[in-house]
Amino acid sequence: MTSSNYTECLPGNLDKTVTNVVKLLERSGMTISTAESCTGGLLSELITSVSGASAVFELGICTYSERIKSRFLGVPADEIEKYGVVSEQVALSMVSGLKERSGADVCVSVTGIAGPSGGTAETPVGTVYIGFDIMGEKFVRLPKLWELPDRSRQNIRYAAAAYVFETIEKALMEASQADE
């Protein structure tokens, strides 16, 4: 897991990035699925706002509670108890469960604290773990969203989404260049 700086989220850029991700997936015949907590379905909404999304979008699930994360994604309850629901381990279990259930080529999970309340000194508002399984490569990222000048709930959610789609776009572009 690596922390990453992320200081701004521009909605126009986000729409362009999501559109590009959908088109890259479509061109390569790949699919995408999402498992969301603090983004509350935003990733699914952004994907499905793009014409042609039905060719690539497999599953979007909002698993907000611990019980549902365990029941629908197979996140072990003892893992949640040991590490907390906002953790690298839970993000990885969420994306692994999503991959197992959807079979999509690109899977992403999001768990975090969007605020304005719920943060602590150790886990401040803006702590968002993002799990990825991109063509079989699994990893978790922790963008430093707690450093955003605007730590409003909406901005944390949109910044997390921007980070998700920029990461996927970069991976897909690298994969397509490697195929050439």
C-alpha cells in the first residue's frame, strides 16, 4: 500500500477520465465492477452516465454496513474487528470478494471516512482505502485526501472517485501500450 498525494478534484476532468476509462474498457473487451462504502454508489453512477457503459459495467454494489460487507463480499468479521472497517485489509478483502462474485477484469473497492464526522486523530476524515484488482493485479492505495483544502463530504467522495478512475485509466493505458 502506498499513500498518494491528492489535492484537487476537478469535476470536468473526472467526467473526461470516466468516459476515457469506459472507452478503453470497451475497446479491449474488458469489464468493470465496483464495491463501494463511503462513495455510496458514486462510482457506479459515474460509469453509467457514460454512453456505452452497458458493454463494460458488470456490477455495482454499495456495502455500507459491516454486516453487508461480510455477507455479500465475504469480508471476514474477525478482520473487521481486528483492523477496523476502514483499513487496507478490508479494502483488499472487499475487492477480492467482488472479483470472485463478478469476474470483472477491473474491480475496485472503496472504504473510508467521508466526514464531516467519524474521524479520529489516527483515522481522520479523508482516510479512504481503495482496493484494486486490475487484470489480476491486486493492490490497495491510500490517497492523502485528509490533506485536501476542502474536506467536505462531497469533495472527499469526488476526490476518491477521481483517484479511482485516474488509477484505472493509467493502468489500462499502460496495458494497451504494452499490447502494441
